[in-house]
Amino acid sequence: MVRAMDTLAKRVRYLRESAGIGQREADRLAGIVRGFSGSLEREEVAEPTASRLAALAGVYGVAVEWLLTGQGSAPAQRTVKRCVNSAREAHAKAAAA
């Protein structure tokens, strides 16, 4: 069963849950303020900044346009997981440097 992803909040939640990560980890990997993903999912952010959306989109391997509009196909769960694992590896390398 495919869920309707007609809002930014639903798309962000879909990506995070597909990756199997929590909101804190999503924010950490994206390098954005803690609590931002949760605020998006609760629809508490009226106009998110482009840089924060771009950071989240980068972690999940999606286009910012898809994140904002939902136009096109949702990424497959395995694709999202692979992108998040790459972001984890990059984050670990940066932390070790």
C-alpha cells in the first residue's frame, strides 16, 4: 500500500521512516538545527529555508523540488537507505578528521 504524500510533512516522514532513522539523526546528518525534521513533520514550519531543505534532500538523495512539491515518483526505500548510509559514512569521516 502506497501512502499519499501530498504534503512536505508526509514526504519528510516517508523519507526518514524509509531510512529507518530518527528525527535527531536526520538533523545531525544534514547538519541542521536539532528539532527541524520534527517541526517539518508536525507542519510547524511555514517557510523552511532553502539551505535546510537542501541539506535534508542531500541526506536522503532526493531533489529539493520533489521534497517541496512531490512531483514525480517517490524514491525507493533501498535508495533512501543507501543515501543515508553514505551520509553516515561521510559524517563519521568528517568527525574523525
